[in-house]
Amino acid sequence: MGWTDALRNLEGFSGDRLYGEPLSKHTYFKIGGPATALAVPKSEGDLRLLAKLIASENVPYAILGLGSNLLVRDEGLDLLCLKTTKLPGAAAEEGDGIRAGAGIAVAAFLRKAADSGWDGFEAISGIPGTLGGVVAMNGGTHLGEAADLLLEVRTFDLRKPEAPLRARGRDELKFSYRKNHFLEPGEIVVDAKWKLVRGDSATIREKLDSLYRRRKETQPLDFPSCGSVFKNPKESGLRAWEVVEKLGLRGHRIGNAQIAEKHPNWILNLGDAKARDVIALIELVKSRAAAELGVTMVEEVRIL
């Protein structure tokens, strides 16, 4: 019996199980071939059952949230995708902070924050992923990053199905630009505790609405994309979009993938674009930036 049969027969698993599921349905890019299997755990118990399966059957796997920062190759993935968006953990005050589950969408968390009078989350506004993804990649904007807002992160280690959740306090949370330095291989974020700063709900809502209006003016939100494709190459003194602009690649198109006219650090799916077209654009920017500007461009988007 193969691991897919073992997944089908996984007793006690309460989540969803899909086979041959097109990952284009699960990414913001709307691009990507099928996964051999996709599991959507709904509880910590489900996670532990999947961890036991992974260990016993030596199952290759990948973690998937909302798929907002992910490009899946056209041939798909011969592995088990674990989608975290149905894990429990509604946002609620806990002592001096706010405990929130990793599967919560950032947008939903910000709505809850405004309604509850929780202030200070402008730095992560507009990020389309889950809170777990924001923690793992130290997501942020020009206003700041997740590292500025976190008090504690709790994780589950898929390599240790019976182990308790691990909590790391602020002094153990090591980050750099768009990267964490504390998650070990096999660990996934279960929830996090965020700083609690009280404010007026109406004022918070207006700040967040103002930021959204600004994003609509400056970002190409009408087509599927992953948002920013490249990290800012800080050693160059240029922002990523400025590098692409200097190369004259604003609006450059391969197939139905296009470097956005409105914001050249975005690549758009104009309709049925292929992952290979997006990757070709990425490689074009990287090779020309190195050759013509001496700048090393590093992807922010995760490619599987």
C-alpha cells in the first residue's frame, strides 16, 4: 500500500483530502499543476495524524497556506501538500497580547483588529497570506515587518508527532529581511502572540482603509499575481522595482505572463499563463541585473 492509500485510510482524520488537485485553485497566481494529494487539517489532532503518516511512510510534503507567495510548476508536485487555512485558533486577547492561529488570513485578522480596537498592525496590512506565512517569511511593508509586532510563536514539529507544541518567546525569535532564523526543518507555525496596543476602532479602520486605497492606486490588483516577486537588493541602494525599471523591462511579456506596467516588481497572469513563462521572466531579470548592473536579485516568491 502506497502513502496515498494510507492517507485515504487515515482513521480519525477530520480534515479534507483531495487527490490530483490542481494547485492553480490554491494559489493567488492561479498557476500550477496537480498535487498528488492535498490534505487540509482542521485540528492539532489532524496535524499529529499527518505527521505520523509522513514519518511512517516517508512522505514528501510541502506546506501551503493561502498560496499568496507561491508559484507551482506546470507539471505539479508529486508530494503531499498540507494546507493550513482550516487550523483552529480565532484571534483573542491573552494577557498582554493577542493570540491568533496561523491559518487566519491577514485580511480577516485586520478586520478583527479594527473591530476590537487593536492598533499598530499597519505594517502587515495588504499582505494577502495567512498569519503563519507572515511569521515564517517575516512579512511586511515599507511601514515595518512582523518581527516588530511578535511576542511569541508556537510551532509543531512534523518530525515529532508526539511532541508538545514548542513556544518561543520574543528573545528567541530571530529574523532578517523577509526571513526567519528559528524555524527548524519540519516545523510549522501553529499560532502566534502579537503585541496588544489599544486604539479607537474608527481611527484604526480609517488608517487601514487609507492604506488599501493607496495600494489600489499603486499596485496592479486586477490580475492574478503573487505580489512582489523579488526582495529589495539592499546592497545596491535600489528597490527591486527600480532595478527592473532600469533594465527597461516594465511591461515585458512572455506568453501570458507580464511584468506589470503599474508596478514592475509584480508579474501578472494575464490569463492561462504558465509557470514556465513566469520563471522565464524571473530568470531574465536576474541574468540582466547581474550582467548590466552588477546586482544580485533574489526571489521573494517561493517556487515549487
